[in-house]
Amino acid sequence: MPAINHGCKGCNRSPQLSDEKIERLVAIAIQHKQPHELTPESVQQARMNTCLSCPSLQYGTTCKHCGCLVHIRTRLSASYCPSPYGSQWEKEDVLSDILRYNANGNG
């Protein structure tokens, strides 16, 4: 089988993944994490929306700056946006914190 090179730094195979493969990889990545190690759903979704609209997203799954799968990176609370131009998540994380604070009857 001839090698396929789509510009992926790490391999010569196609870097495109099916939705099922992404779901399996996310499940494996988070299976032993404690709840505090994972982002709340609202934060994860805000981060994901930012990544999906980022010009540095490759193949709909991979961050050009670090090579990670954004579906996993956005789930981990200790993760950050690796953009060399500054975090693209910061605004969304702050907004999500405010919305969660207000939703809990604090605002």
C-alpha cells in the first residue's frame, strides 16, 4: 500500500479520523481522570467551538500548533490553547465561568 502524505508531521498515513475513532480515543483519554481533571460540558463546548473556527485546525480534528486532537485537549481542565498568538480559549473560559456562576443563582 503506498504511503499517503497529507502534510502530517508524525506519519505518512492519512490523519483524518472517523467520528467513531474520535469517540473511542476520547473515552480512552478520559477513562481514569477524576472529575476535577475534566472541564464542565459548557467549557468544553466553548473551547471546541473556538477550535472548530480556528484557522490552525487541520482535518477538523488536529491543532496545527501542538498536533493534539482538539476533541481530547478541550476536555482536560489543565489544558490550554497552544496558539503562539495567545490563548484563543481565554475569552470563552471566562464567559463560561460567568454563565455557570450566574446559573447557580449567584448573579
